[in-house]
Amino acid sequence: MPVTEKWIIDRRYYERHGEKIRAQKREYDARRKAAGFKKLSYPAGSAQMSWASMKTRCLNPNHSSYFRYGGRGITVCERWLESFENFLADMGERPQGKSLDRIDPNGHYEPSNCRWATASEQRVNQRKKFSIREPLTGIMKMRGEIIENY
């Protein structure tokens, strides 16, 4: 289907159902507001963005990286969950070119296990990943995936 035809079909759908879509969005926004959610916007590269991202990775099962953090049992200390000010008091402002890193990749987000680190420092500090070539297909997979299949 040419792009112009797809655009016409999409436009027609929106013309027919646009008010319904807008009403659903308004209802969704109203539910979020009633539940206490706020639309947050933090400056990119700020300590506040790092703090919010850390909490989301550990606490939100719908986040794409949750399985690497909250799903593995990585938690955020109670003090940092209480407020951004506590996080800022412990960690300080985020230095240029650095991001939040856990010293022990299997440890929790807490003052004694976190630091601001460069990308190269974080690469050295990663969990060890065991990937091997699957014998039958020759495709690289994580060791656990291959063992589960046999």
C-alpha cells in the first residue's frame, strides 16, 4: 500500500473516531490526575532525571528494563524513595558526562553502593553475561536460554 493511501486511511479513521479518541485521552488523563500522577519533566542529564529513572526501573513492572532491575530484586533505599532532596544530599549534583552507577551490580540503590561514573567505568563494572553459540542453530544466546531448551 503506497504511503499516500495509508495516510488517507489513517486520516479517515481519525476523522470518524477522532472525538472518541480525544474523549478517551481526556478520561485517561483525568484518572491519572485523580490518582495523584503528575506529568514530570526533568532537565536531561540532571540528578533529578537520574533519580526518577532509577525509581522507575526498580518499581514499574511496565518499564522495558524492569526485568534487569526490579525483576531481579534490585530495590531503592527508603531514604531515597521518600524524596529527591534526600537523594541529592547523599549523591550531590550529577557531574557532566557521568550517570548513576551501582558499585556492586547485584546490590541495591543506596548511598554506600552508588556513585557517579562515566560510561567506560560502568562498562568495566557490568554483570558478567554468559552467552554461547547454540549447538544446533549456531545462534548466540544467553547460557540460561540454551539450558532451558534442552
